[in-house]
Amino acid sequence: MANAIRTLVVLDAGLSHDRILGALPDDANVDVVSVVEGMDAAGRALESTDCDALLIACEGYSDRVLYLIESAVNQDGERPVIVLCEGSSNGFVQRVFEAGAEDILILPQPGKAVSFTIQKALARRGGARVRGSDTGRLVVVLGPKGGTGKTLTSTNLAVAMQDAGERVAIVDLDLQFGDIALCMGLPPGKTIYDVAASGHIDAAALDAHMATHVSGVRALLAPSRPDQSSAVSVETVREVYALLRDTYDAVIVDTPPGFTPEVIASIDLATDLVMVGMLDSLSLKNTKLGLETLELMGYDPDHIRLVLNRAHSRVGISTGDVGTVLGRPPDVLVPSDREIPRSVNEGVPIVTTRPQSAAAVAFRRLAGFYTDAEIAEPVAAAGATRGLRVFGRRK
């Protein structure tokens, strides 16, 4: 194990070695040089142990863990710190990154997932975020606040990219209340729950569990009942992404609000992110926090597109104000259009029902960032984006 990553493991108070034994790496890529219990022992171990990475396991929010992260980073800024946490508090996730940790995983996790995270964290210290160059794009659509139009954006982006000649798959990662099927007019059928419950995932099995939209987009739907969501593990999500990216030019992922373990894993693997917000103070506040969290996670801002939904609503906030609040202007402005809710109710994306509308052109502009398609001028609509020029090219 001469080339293995020497890793020091620290257990916070209340955790035992047995409780995280299954999460400790057991392959030749990671060498667990020592497992210590308690923060006092951790401080001494950091001074006396020659290690390449630090792995900290805790039950949930812990000021002791945050202090240890800061101390470890101050001691050696090149040594990555990874946190294993049994809780999923979004507040703790943000504080962990603020303290200087490289990554966080929500327990339970298989040892191979932890090993991969440690290897990736060490690779980041030596260069850019690891991204597959010979596989399809993974475009993750985010929105820390519910109701901003993530599903609307995801479905229209997928169909617009398919219309531009790409082979596109869409994954509904809102595991409890996903609406991709409704928005795309797809009948109930197999879901990602059935994939997880099958116990075996390969390309053929995954394809058999996917629905086909009239546009040609292939869809992996959310579980039909909220209680089925717990069967879909982060490891299942990772395997699904890997198989889909080997088959499709682009995989679009619609996410639930917030930074759940599945969302964090998706961000970590994404080639591109789309952050969706709206023209109101609550949404802008959450969008700003979301962008700041992505920055703390070390995500490249050049791979983040900002979409402002209902961009021309008269609510006392201008699009110029948005740029001031968020520190960057929106990349795409989706105007209010009463045809949008109608298209959602009919289960047909607006890029199909009204392709010349300003809203449809806005979604095609977003697609243009990921394709070679030319983006047409919008047809002016009452109260919409008259005179707004939009273009899109593959970045």
C-alpha cells in the first residue's frame, strides 16, 4: 500500500468504531492509519500522525467538529478534511464548508463511496475538480426554495436540448414529491424506486425502467409514494448517473429544495449547475445562500448558470437589483406567461406548445449553453421581453 492515501479517522463523542465500521474504506487506495475517539485525542493525533487526509465522523451538528476542522486546516491547508455525518442538517453542511472541510457525506455510506470521496478530495488539492471528459454532461437544476420553477426549467431544458439534436435523459431526484411525470404528460410506470429495489443496476435494466417522452427524452421518474424515497440511496444515484452518462449526451437532474444528501452527491458529480430563482425577496435570499454554499463547496462558478423565473413581474424588484443582490446578473430571464401554467397542466412543455413565445426562447437560450444550436429571436409578447436579444453557444 505504498501509494495508498494515509487517512486519520476521528470519531466524535457518542460514536463508536462499530457504528461506522462499514463506512471506513477497505480498499488498497486508502490506508486508515489510526482511528481515535474524541476531539482531545484528535488534536494530539494530528500532531503525531503523518497522514494525507483527515476523516471526521459525527452524529450531527457539532461545534467540536467545526473547531477541529478549522484547526486541521490551519495546521496543514493541503490536507483535505472529509466529514461523515449521521444527521442531514443543512445549517451544519454550510458551517462544515465554511470551516474549511473539502467534502461531507451523510451516513450510512459504503466504504467504496468514502474511498472515492477521499481520492477525489486529494485530487482537488492538486488541481481542478475531477470531471469526466468522455461522457455526457450532467446538468443539475437547483433551487434552495421550493416553487421557483425547477421542474419547469428541467423539463423545458431537456426537451429543448433533445430538439437541438442531443440524446437527453432526465432524472427526477425529488424523491418524495417529484412532478416530472406530470409536467411531461408521462403515464405512471416504473420509477427510480423500482431500480433501487431490483438490487441490480446495469444499462439494460435501467433502460427498462425509463419512460419515453414524445420528444424522445428518456425519463427516470421519482417514486410514486413518498415512503419509497428511503429505498433510493446516494450510491444508487451515483450508479444511475454513471450509466446514463455513458449512454446519453446530456443528463438533466431535477432536484428537491435544499441540499439533501442526494443533491450534494449530484452537485459533486455535475459538469454543470443551473440555479433557479424568482423575482421576490425570499427567493433571492435563498438563491444567494445557495450560490454561497456552492462557492464554499469549491464549485467552479463558470459552470453555474443563473435562471430568473417570472423575470418581468412587477413586484418592486428589478432585474438590475437581482444582479446587485446575487453579485452576478442572471444568465437567462424567463418572463411571466399565462401559457406556462397551462402547459404544465396539459403536461406539454412550453418549448413544444408555444415554441415562438419569449418563455420558450428563454429556455432554448439556456439549452444553447450546452449545445451548438442557434437561438432564434423571441417574438415579442405583451409585457414580456420586447427587444431582448438572446444567444447561446456551447461553453
